[in-house]
Amino acid sequence: MSSDAVPRGVPLVVGKMSVPQRRAGIVPRRRLIDALRDGTPLVVMVAPAGWGKTTLLTDWAHTVAGEGGTGVGWLTLDEADDEPFRFWTYLVSAIRVADETLGAAALAALRVPEMDPLEAAVPTLLNDLATRPGQLTVVVDDLHVIRDRRIHEGLEFLLAYLPPGARLVLAGRSDPPLPLARMRARGELTEIRAADLRFTAGEARPLVAAVSGRGAQRDELPQDAVVDVVTRTEGWAAGLQLVALALRGAPAWPADLTGPADGNRHVVDYLTAEVIDGLAPEQRDFLLRTSVLDRLAGPLCDFVLERRESARILAELERADLFLVALDARRTWYRYHRLFREALLRELRATHASEESALLLRAASWHRSAGDRESAFRCLVAAGDPVAAGELLADSDDDFMARGALGTFLRLGDALPPEVVRASPKLGIALAAAAGFTGRLDRVASLLDSVESVLTDESVPPPGWHSARAAAATLRTVYVNSGEAAAQTLEVARRAVALESDPTRQGWVISRIALGGVLSGMDHDAEAASLLADAVGRAAAVDLPAFSRLQATGLLAVSMFKGGRIEEVRRLLRTALPEAARMEDALGVSAAPAVAYLRLAEGLILYRDGDVTRARAVLTRAADLAVATGHPSQSVRALTARAEAELAGGDRRAAAAALSEADEITRTELVLPGVAAALRAAQERIGRDAVALARRDGALAEPLTERELAVLRALQGPLNRREIGAELYLSVNTIKGYTKSLYRKLDAASRPEAVRRGRQLGLI
């Protein structure tokens, strides 16, 4: 329940980020390669399974890679990637495979689960891409498996600000939920669809010849027969390959394969009858029993099948073009084409139904021994053993935390029946913590409600805690903004501290940090400082990670400052600020949860000492960091302090802008009463309405995007950011991202000024 600053990182499947190998005998499709060479920022390739999307993109990638400095990054997605931290970690890593000078800072940002990827990682990646000479194209294959709206929002944001030298190619079975109509109208989109992917008779002939082995003599592959099969399959790549496979050793052309309009069911029937049933017994048995696996490797298959030489059979199957795809250049890992695997699984369940669970349980054992707990979990769930899967997940939270994969941990928990989670308080608490760390605050309360209903004094606590009840209460204190009165939140926090009585455990320190934060926000600064000093003093002894220790130290410094203990604050800052600076250098804005309070305390001291110039700079940085954390009370506190310094420096416009942003937060989020009171006092001093701002004339140097215009129109009304997000089907963080860009382009410092500037320019 604590996070380190720079975890080891998510273990990645390298094959997912490698351009697939060209298959022997691939048919060049020059007309489509030329279409892909088009320089539009976005290419969308949409067609059902089996239309040759991946094959075409593979050929194109190998053709253009290296031309004039062109780099190609590749990412193949699967269902497990439908989680923002995992998706962006893979995408940035795929870009680094193409150019290792890019993406290091974005990856560092993604290792901090408390930070939304759209807040830090995506802008950082865009900045990196803008510095690269030449062209870089990133291919994202199988995008249709992504359902998480937050990922689509991030892709839209990436596309909105993609620099000229970068391109994105998205391939899948359905249109991605992106502003395609707008990009089409602006000439920024290239589209390749099923109609474009249909094989012509001229393209089909070499494909059928290569796969079937018929073609040495002209009469073995008559042109009228090729035209006939192209007509019957409607030029469908998978259908053509099926015909070619059926021709091996057959006396005549298959007569019953129809086109793709019949859907996957007919293809599966045909695969079963014409391909699977005709295999040698060893190959057929191998294919059926390994179809339970998402990915295949020789050692894994040997263990699951209790045999040897699986690597040899995999190589033979690939050479035979039996819908097996190599996932890496060394051909260690493979996967089956999805349609082929569907056919194999259906046949396995029809002929050997009792074996599937046993095969999956052996696969789970192999993956667990190999240290891949995620794959082991998925195998256990697929085998119908959610209890064992839950026990594995409950024992793995520290592993996922260390790898920066708490979003994946939470998503795996969603695959378990609710009764399994309720039966394991340890798992429920870990899932609630994961939801809090990854910003899924809407999930925390329901998970804690379920857990707390079964907690007892004897419940096994999470690692590092003396009391399971204390752990749950601390999570509720920190993450549940349910509209409860501050006094109730304080009561929950005090209860956690009372229960967590062992000072040798991390929980003792963490619970006191949580209570100290509530007390400070309610202006009980003396008690807050006392508790926080105890927590910071014990942090090293309990091995509290640097991230959490700096966070607590900053909160202590602010509480001491409010209590007038100025010299103690100075001593604290002299010790902590060098470490905070190193963390900021390493993580950039993603260090915000750890260092925002320290920067706030530093700025407050400078302001008190009369160094207004430096105070304004430091407090501006503190406010940016605090807002990036998404914590409402922390953000309002820092923005209010910045406003005071800006006013002292004579910049009423900047002061009013900071107060306007703070006021927006208080109308959207729950803010502790002491923080809200300080904001109201500053508003009275500075004025609720900003001073009249000088009118500016002239055109925009950079046009607004469609989304920015939509946000600007919404800013005219009474809606807060959360409500604007709901109207536009975007998250609050995405609205924040567009608003920042909007303010920059309009040269505006606040919402009223942006609206005024937009009206002056006739934009609204």
C-alpha cells in the first residue's frame, strides 16, 4: 500500500512490439503499399478478421523502414492491454524499439500509478516526438480489443497535437471512436477498408500457388479457376488461403467455400472439415490441445502436453502456413490466428472437453514458476477455478505494485466473481488501494463497503499492516470523497490510527500521514505537525519508500509553517529539497505527488522572507505540481498561495487566474474546510472578479482543433469541468489537457479571459 518512486517497470512481451516477420511467399500489393505511403497523420485500416490487415502492414513496414530516416514502431494489442497504464507503457516502449532516444521520460512518468497518463506521459511523449528529425510511423494492430474510454481519449489527444514528422496507423475490426469525420474533411486521414483489401485475380494467383504448392505448371492453376475462387471468396485473404490449403494433395478445387458474408461460423466449419481433420495425427493432437493457450513456446507446450520437441512441431506448423504467427524474430513465441484458434477450440471441446481445464491448470503452473503471475491468473480463471485465481492475486499485489502495474491488477480483479473478493479481505483491500492509486476513485468506496462488511479483528491484514480494519479505514480517509462532513472523515482517520498500534510497521506511519493531512486541512496544525513528525521520524525505520516519505515531509513542512515554526521548516527543507530535486529530474511532473507540498513550503518561506520574485516562480511550480496530482485540497491550497504571491508582485491578472482555477476546483470537488476558508479570504483581498484585462487584437497564430472549440463553447456556460466532460463524453483530465492548450493558443490565463478572447476573435 505504498509506491516507490521508480519501480522496476512492467514486464513486456517483446514480440508484441516487434514488426512481424515477413512470411515466405508473401504477395506484394503495390497499390496498397503506395496508399500507406500517403503522408497523412492518421491511417485507419478497418476490416473483419482474415482480410490480411497484419500481413499488409508487415510488408509495408519492412518496405519503408529505414527509407530516408523513416522509423517504424509496432504494437500488437490483446485484450489484456485494455488499461491505460499498460496500453501507454506498451505504446511508448514500441516507439523506443524504433528509436531508443525517445520516450524515456514518458516511461518514467508511467511508473507512477498516482499520475494519469494523460496528465504527464502523453504530453511528455509529444514533446519527444517533436524533437525527432525524419518520419516516425507507429502501427497499432488489433485496436478493436480496446474498450476503455480513457485510452481512446488519450489517442485523440495524441492525434490532436501530433508533430509533423509523426504518423499513427491504427488497424482493427471496427472504426476507432476518434474524430474521423473531421480528419477526413481536413485531408488528415487515409482509410483502407475491406473493399480495398480484396485480392484481385492477379494478386490471388501467386498467393494460392505459394500456399498450395500448385503453380509449377500453368495447367495446375488455370486462370478461370483462380477467377472463380476469387469471385466465391470475394477476394477474402483467409478464404483464399483456406482454398490453397485444401488443394494440397486434393484432386480438384474445393466446391463449397463461400465468401466472408457467411461470417466466422462457416469459416470455422471449413477449417475443421478441410484443414484440421486432414492433418497428421501428431500435428492435429498438438494443435487441438495447445489451442487453450494465448501464446505458445516450446517449453510451455512441452510442460502442458507432458511431452518433448514442441519447438520442432511449432516450426513445422509455421512452415506449413497453418495460421501460426511468430511473435519474435528468434521464433521463440507464437500465437494462432484468431479464427484458426476458434476452430481448434471448438473441435477440442467437441472431442476432448474434459481435457481443457487440466491443460489450463498445467499452463497456470508453468507461468507461475516462470514468474508470470498475470498469465497464471488468466489460465486459472479460464480453467474455472476463480478461488485459486483470487488467492494468487491476493498474494501478488506487491509484485504488481513494484512493476507499476496496479491498473492491470485492478482489471484482473474485475474478472473474479464478487463473492470471491468478499471472501478475501486482503484481496479486497488490495484492489481498493489499486483503484485509489490509479485514480479510479469511483471504485474505492464500493470495494471498501464490500470488504468492511466482513472484516473482523482476526482478518489477515495486508503486508506491512497490523490491522486490516486500519488499512481499510486509511484508504477511505485518503480516497473516498463521498460528500461526508469533514468531521466524519476525521473520525475515520482517528479510528485507523487507534487500530494501527505497531510502530514497527509501515501501516503505523501511513495511517498517521493520512490523519495528519486531514488535520492540516481543518487548521488543526499543531496536532497535525505532531503526528506527521512522528510518522516522518519512523519512515526510515519501517523502510517507507522515498516517494511516500517526501510526501509526508512536505505535508509536515506546510503544517509547521502554518503553526509559525519557521526555523524548523527551514531545517526540514534543507534536508529534503535536494532529494526532491533529484526525483523531479528523474520523473518530471510525475514526481508531483511526492514533491508538491515540499515546493509549496519552499515558496511560502521565500514569500515570508520577502523574496517575492523567487516565491512567485516556486509557487507557480508548486501549483502546477499540485494540480497534476488531481488532489483537490492540495491543488486549492497551492493555487491560493500562488495568487497571494502574484498579487504581491503586482500581477493582479495572474493572481485572479490562479483564484479562478482554485474556485473551479471547489465547485467540482470536495475540499477540506480550512483550505476552502483560505481561498475565500484570498478572494476577498484580490477581488472575486478579475481586474479588467487589456483587449488584444489580431488573429490566432495557431488554429484551434475541433475539440478545443467545443471546450471553448462550453466554457461560456455555468458548467464546471466535470460537467463539461460529461457533456462532451470526456474525462476531467482530458478536459484539463484541452483547456491548457486552449489557454496557450488564446494567450489567456483564466476561463473568463479565454471566453472573452474567443468572442473577440469571432470563434464563439
